[in-house]
Amino acid sequence: MVYELKRPEIAAKLFEGWQETLIWSCLQGVMGKICADSREAPVSAMALLGDFCFFAGRPDKELVLYGSGKREEELIRNTGVMIMIPQDEEWAGLIRECYGEKARRAVRYAIKKEPDVFDREKLQAAVDGLPEGYVLRMIDESLFWQCREMEWCRDWVAQYDDYALFQKFGLGVVIMKDGQPVSGASSYSGYTGGQTGTHLLQKAVSGRTGGGIEVEIDTREDYRRRGLAFVCGAKLILECLDRGWYPSWDAQNLWSAALAGKLGYHMDHEYVVYEVARETF
């Protein structure tokens, strides 16, 4: 059986040492969910948030199959691919066993969490260098709902049920051109600095528990390679620093890793994920 935990923090030890803010969001009950093999004493668990699914503890086939289940309210907000992240090779083998060729192996790039690494002057200079004709705006309520209806930038706000939740745990900046979003950096998810999961936060962010976000950044295809993503990223980092939040970055590809490096981040390591198309379930 698979159970959605009402007290997700009881699964924290299974994820210990895993420096992923999406997992922290789930453990804290801020957003996403923790599912496990037991309500009271889990030995296998899954953190599920948006398009991401993290497996921890003892490998469990029911959890792997559940991770791909069609839950209509989630499909509305998410893409057509579930990204499954195994804690170890045993979990990876079980994913391959369950999905075969439907599970496409891919590599992502973990970025170090270093709260004191950012150069504010350099980031502000990037923001000040926004070319003429563009307008930089924070995501307010009207932009929140506008972005939610646009497929290419929906992930800036998609994991937040409403604007009130985004105000509390989210943050985003958008570059506008002729009244339309053309580039932006926002929070895919957010986590708090509260007590739940604090031991995980302390290891990752030098003992600071002020909370933070997972950065989601993108530029409309016809406006790429103009330096707009760099400007948005710089502005978002500055806003996070002003709030005492940490802007966590995880790179989908080498382009994203290079942009992170330009903003002041440093590469940590590569890791393997499995992308499973939802349409095949």
C-alpha cells in the first residue's frame, strides 16, 4: 500500500543528506507531498512535487508505479514528463524494471548551496544593464495569473495553488516587452526556515534557516541569446538576499549550469534521473 503522509516530517531521516529544496518543501508540508509504505514507521518514501519525484529508503515497486499515476489536478499544472530521481542504484534499477524503454536516462547538474558566494555589485550591474525597450517587473497578482495561462512560462507559478500562497512562499521577476513577458526568473517551489526538516537546511545553507526558493528561469524562444535570463537571474537573487532567502539552483543542462556560474554559483556534481512520459501511463 501507498500512503500520503499527514505528518511528512516522520520520513525526514530517509532523505537525510539529500540537499534538494523540493524535498524540504514536501517534508515541511509547504507544498508537494510525501508518500510512503507506512503511515507511522515508513522505510520507503517518495517526495512528489510538480514534475519531480524523489525516491528514498528501501526500494519499493508500489511507490515507483504510484509516482507515475495520473492525478488530474496535477496533470493540469505539470508538463508531460515525470522526472524520477533515485536515491541509489537499487532505486534506479527498479525504475528501469517498471518502465523499461519508457524511462529515458538523463543527466542533471547539482549546484553547490553557498549563501555567501554572491557579488551584489556584479548582480546589480547586470540588472542596471537591461537594454532599452524592456521593462523589469516583479510578479504581482495580475502577472501571476497571466503567466499561469501561458504554456512556455507556466512553471514560474504553476506549483502555487493561488497568489496568496505565492506571496508567502514564492517570488519572481519578469522582463516585459510590449506588455508581454519575454523572460523571467521565479520560484518553482518554496520552503520555510521553520523547525520541520531544520537539520537538513542547516547542512545545506551554513546553519541559516530563513527559507528560500528553487529557481525556475526561462526565456521565450524568440528572445533567447540576448542576455535577458542573466538579468532576470541577477534580479531574483538580489531580491532573495534582501529577504534572507536562499535562491537554490539545479541545472537541467549545461546551458543552465553555465548561466548559474555566470551568476556566481559553483558546480557540485552530475546526477542521473529518469524521465518518464506521462502519456504512456
